Amino acid sequence: MSQGQFTFVAAGTRAEPSKIEVRKDGRAIGRILHLGESPHEGAIFQFHKGISITLNESAQYSDLEELKNWIRETQ
């Protein structure tokens, strides 16, 4: 898969938990949501592919940097 230039930009509104918009080569390809904290796992982050947030998340990680690495490797 071609490696593009990924950027992670602060995004979201008060009405949604989204914190980061994921862009590849300047185009929005998805969002990372911070869903809160879990007593067992710590923080919970989900990547949603596409520009609208639906129930079909693409990945969920407890470490934001690991999620960013997964996005770079698979998207």
C-alpha cells in the first residue's frame, strides 16, 4: 500500500467526542474519537474511517500513538 503523508489535526465540537481528524495527503480520511477512560485499559481511542462518524469503527486502541501507527500502516 502506498505510504502517503499523514497528519493528525485537532477537530470536533462540544457535541461530539472527536478530538483528531486524520488526513492523508491533505484529504480527510477519518476521525479518532477519545471515548473516555477504562479502569482496566486506561484511555480508549477509536478510529472511524470516512468523514462521518458511524457505529462502524475501524480500530480501537488504548494508546493513541499505537493507533496512529496502525493508521499509517493500514490506510
